[in-house]
Amino acid sequence: MSSVDAIVIGSGPAGITAALYLARSGCSVMLFEQMAAGGQVLQTAELENYPGFPKGIKGYELADLLSAHLEGLTVTRSSEAVTEVSGHAGAFTVKTAKSSVTGKVVVVCTGAHHRRLGVTGESWMQGKGVSYCALCDGNFFRGQPVAVVGGGNSALEESLYLAKLASKVYVIHRRDAFRGARIYLDKLEAMPDKVEIVRSSTVTALHGDNALEGVTVTNVNTGEERRLDVQGLFIYVGFEPGTAFLPAAVERDAQGFIVTDAEMRTNVPGIFAAGDVRAKLCRQVITAAGDGATAAQAAFVFLEQLHA
Ligand SMILES: Cc1cc2nc3c(=O)[nH]c(=O)nc-3n(C[C@H](O)[C@H](O)[C@H](O)COP(=O)(O)OP(=O)(O)OC[C@H]3O[C@@H](n4cnc5c(N)ncnc54)[C@H](O)[C@@H]3O)c2cc1C
């Protein structure tokens, strides 16, 4: 079994930054990633709010740049999914289906994945009209009407992206007010021919025998139902953290996000968490990267104390 100073799990912006800072501090690092480097950035068409890129940057371009930043450093990369973390500070064991590695500290950067809407037919219609990624699937709906569900930044940004492809975009939100940034809502409201905002409404039924042909939306105040004939339904109703592999002793909040202090320390000595996986207010690339840097520094100080 190989052994390193630090094991970083997840190579989104938080994990890549944590690995970068740890390696530059002289630590040996094992970085696990079950999919592709970049995490949710790969699902983002264009980032308009990442400082340093005033003209915006495509998600895949930022993901490539993040990943390239690790080249030549003391970071060993594994493309396996972590299934279990056990042990204690100074001797953690991280397991995948095929291998095990020991590390003195663990930095959890496993981000979050899309929450399901919970409407009947959602599972079997995934890939047949229901999607959680406009960037991945939007092109299939070129020239067709689609609906987006959600009220946060992801829903609004992806509605803007879809408005360039689809014939019509319905933005369905269960509340009157949106959580997402005003700038996105202004842009959507400036396209009344293309975009219709359906407020205070939820999707209560999906229609279609072999693929999605329409949805029923129900007004939460009046109970009034309306059918929208859409071929695509893009769901952005929040995120769930990826923490199933962690010991139960690691404290989570009511939604399952990992609780940390300001230095990204969890309640278990030697286990740190950074990025979207932890309980916090603002889940963005910049805050994930910031968390990753802080977690790396805190982990480095912890390692120094272990060795003292
Ligand atoms: C559609 C969309 C649009 C967005 N737009 C913006 C935007 O414009 N600006 C902005 O700043 N932010 C945006 N965000 C949010 C931003 O992408 C996230 O806040 C950021 O990527 C979080 O980084 P992270 O490293 O914490 O987690 P993630 O990016 O989620 O990365 C976590 C990584 O961990 C891996 N992983 C999970 N479990 C395991 C395991 N068991 N073993 C190994 N690997 C594992 C995952 O495969 C993933 O690659 C957007 C997100 C989405 C979905």
C-alpha cells in the first residue's frame, strides 16, 4: 500500500487548489477524481464572474487550466472513486474499489451533485428529455421549446445559455422572488419573445410515452394548472453533497454538508473539507478555490505539528 503526506479527494476547483498548495509546500499528495478534473466547472457553459477573466471563460477552458497547474508537481493522480475513509490522524486509509492508500491527512473536496425534483417519471425520462446539465444536453433541443426549473444562479445562467439554442425557454420557479443574481434575471427579462418566467409554480407532472412531450405546472397559490409543451426539462433545484464514503463521526449539517471551522478543519483531527461539500453560504469557483488554499495551509500546519 502506498503512503503519502496528504490525500485530496475530488479534483474540482477546491481539490486542485488544495493539491497545488500542499505540493508547493513540499508535501507528497495523492489526488483522487472519479470523473474528470474540473468538477462542476465542466458543466458550466461560460463563467462570467471568475476574477481575472473580464470577458468570461468557458467552463472546459478553466477546467483545463486548473488541471494543467498541477503538472510537474508532487501530485499523484488516480481516476478511481473513493469508497471509504478510515483510520486516524497520521494514518488514514483511503480505499477505492481497486486499491488503498494511506495518508497522514485527508482533504475532502468532493463537491455536490444535483438534487432531483421528485416528480413521477423523472428517472426514466432522464436522457429522454429530462436533464441536469444544459451544457451537456442543450444542443439536443436546438429549435425546440424547453423549461428550466429553479431559482438560483445555476437555473438562471443555464436559462440564458439555453435561450441561444431553444425556440422558447420557460423558467419555472416555486417562489415569486429569485435567489439568483439580478444581472441574470435582467438579461432573461429582456428577451420576452424567447423567455417566459413562470413564477410561484412547480412542475407537478411529466407527459410523454417514449420521451418528454410536455409538463404540467401548478401555481402554488391558486392551484391553477397549465400544460407547457416542452421537449426538454432542465432541473436546477439545489445540490446534495458527496460524503457517503466518510466516517459517520465527521459532523454534517441537516442537509448533509460537512461542518468546518474557518480553517476548513472538521471535528475529526486530520480531516479537512473544502469547497461545495462543506456547509457555507456561497458555492462558487472562487470560494471553492479559496477554501482549497485555506484547507491546504491548515493541513500543512497540522502535518508540521504531527512531525514535531
Ligand atoms: C450549471 C452550473 C453553473 C455554474 N456556474 C458558475 C459560475 O458561473 N461561476 C462560479 O463561480 N461557479 C459556478 N458554478 C458553481 C461551481 O462550479 C462550484 O461552486 C465549484 O465547481 C465547486 O468546486 P468544488 O471543487 O468544491 O466541487 P466540484 O466542482 O463539485 O468538484 C468535486 C469533484 O469531486 C469528485 N468526486 C466526488 N466524489 C468523489 C469520490 N468519492 N471519489 C473521487 N472523486 C469524487 C467529482 O467527480 C468532482 O469532480 C456552477 C455550477 C453549475 C452546476
